[in-house]
Amino acid sequence: MEDAKSLAPQAMNQDDDEISLLDLALVLAENLRLLIVVPLAAGLIALGIGYLTPPTYTAVVRILPPPQQQSTSAALAAQLGALAGLAGGIAGIKSPADLYMALLKSRTVLDAMIERFRLKELYQAKFNEDARRALGGAMKASSGAKDGLITIEVDDHDPKRAADIANAFVEELRKLTNTIAVTEAAQRRLFFEAQLKQSKDNLTKSEIVLRGSAVSEATLKTVPQSTLEVIARLRAQITAQEIKLASMRTYMTDSNAELRVALQELGALRNELSKAEQSNTTKAGGEGAEYIARFRDFKYHETLFELMAKQYELARLDEAREGTVIQVVDPAQAPERKSKPKKAQMAVLTTLAVFFLLVLTVFIRHALRNAANKPESAEKLTRLRRMLRLRRA
């Protein structure tokens, strides 16, 4: 008997669950026409909107950006002096594809495209900023993770214009890369060009100062020019080695073997300079001290100028060899099929979305009606409506 009594509540709960599921099915059956007609009508409307919407065509062009290569100066660093080590620390471009995609979205390229195709009138934009935003939304650039190709996609209502704009993006990118230093060699060329100019100015000044000084034959016999040239060259090599170490420390730690070797080379050069200067001091006393200092300063700037000139010429050769040749793999052609709107997809998605929204609305309305029939729930609903009215007021 007790077991039968304990099983009775469980059976009632199961009956309640079955009744609740039946209630839900009954609610759906009562609103079956609404759940069928309205979503279908919404899908037909979406389909009609798709037919009325002007078609959009997507033109695609694929380009191969110039790969990063090891420069000639980096390969011949050991043969051409200490300044060659500076090549590795000037530029640090992580990915050529990322760089060129950023250039495609630059204001310079976008403004050139706006001016070229009169996109302000096409997009009905009052300001250039609005036209840039519209063009940026119509153009998408992406890079392949495996092949490294850059894909440029342009959307437009005119298929021919879409292809023309896509190909024009490549042309404007080429123009921009020809005016700025993109590659590592081009950046090194700019750096050594500035250093070469500065070295040339310093060399000219030191030469003028040297010509203004008088020197006797006894002084020249006491301190030969070969000795002074050795000292000046050692000083220039030490300066170059210090510049190289400063560059290496930007991308190497103190425990790096190459950095330690460079430090040892710098120490050896300083020891040689110290011995040469001591030998020069013992021989060069007297009236020629001023001339010796000026001549040594002249040879120092002359050596630096030679080192800078070698590095500048190497950078120019590397820039000419690498170049910024942007190769077009697949030029854009006028697309034959539109990319959007996808009318069938729009109709199906709209139908499903409206159907689920209606189902949710029907269930909520049914729950509110049941709650209104219960005294406790009805009181809570009344208080909730009252609070909402007060909030609106």
C-alpha cells in the first residue's frame, strides 16, 4: 500500500509533463496557419527584394609580392668592412604580403583610385573620407597562408568597372612602391645615402683645415704619413665596429656568439690603436703636433667615406637586383556571374528566421495567458505592467 502511495505522485508528474507537451503541440496546431503563411510570405518578400536589388559583381586579381631576399652586402660583410653588419638591423619587415596589403589600403592609393574613377560621384559621397570608406568596403585584400599570393577582390554593380578597379589597384600599388623604400635594400640605400653625404661634408671640412696648416719636412720625416694613415684607419674601423655592435644589439642578446666575436674584434682594434698612438706619440713631439692631428682627422673621415661609399653602392646594386617587381598571376576579368544578392539563400534564411520568431512569440503569448489565469501570476503581471508604465512616465 505504501509503495502504491509513493508511486502515485510520480505518475501524476508524468501526466503533467505529457499534458504540458500536449499543450505545446496544441498551441502550435492552433497557430499552424500563422506559422506557415507568415514565414512563407516573408520568404517571398525577401525573394522579391532580391530580384529588385541591383546585382553585385566581384572581380578578383591575384598578385605575387616580391619575396625578401638576402642582400649581397650581407653575404660579403666579412670582405667589405665592419659597417656591412649594419645591414641586418635597419629594416625588419615581418611579411611582405602584410606590408603590401597595408599599402593597398593606404590613403595615397585610395585617393588615387577615387580621383581616377570619380568614385565620389559614383558613391554619392560628399567628402573624400566617405568615398574612402565606401571604397574600402568594396575592396578586400587577403593573403594565402601557403602560397603567399595576395588576392584583391572588388565589388561593383558594373562587372567591367569592377575588373578595371581591381587591376588599377595593382597599378597604383606599383606607383607607390616605386616612390618609397619598401625593401630592405632600399631602406639601407637611403640610410647609407644620408651617411655618405654626412661623411663627404666632414671629409671636405677636414681637407680644408688640413690645407690651411703648415708643415716642415722634419715633421714629415719624424712621423711618416703611412703611420698616420694606419692610426686614422684604425679609428675609422673602431667607429664602424661600434655602429655594427649597436645595430646587432637591437636583435641579439649578449650571449649570442656572433655578438661576442664582434666585441672581441672591437677590443683587438682598440689595442692596435693604443699601440699605434703610443708609438706615434714618442716620435711626433714638437711643432708638427697640430698638423699630425689634422692629418689624422682627415684620414679618419676619408676612411669612413670609403666605407660608406662601398655600402651605398652595394645597397644600390641590391635594390636594383631585388626591385619591387609586383607580378600579376591572375589579372582581373569582368565576372560573368553576380556574387550577390543570393536570392534563394535570402528567401530560405528569411523564412526560417521568421518561423522561429513566430514560434517563440506564440509560446510567450501562451505562457502569459496561462499566467493571467492564475491569481498569483496575475498579480505579478499587474505589478510588472504598473512598474513599466511608471518607468515610461
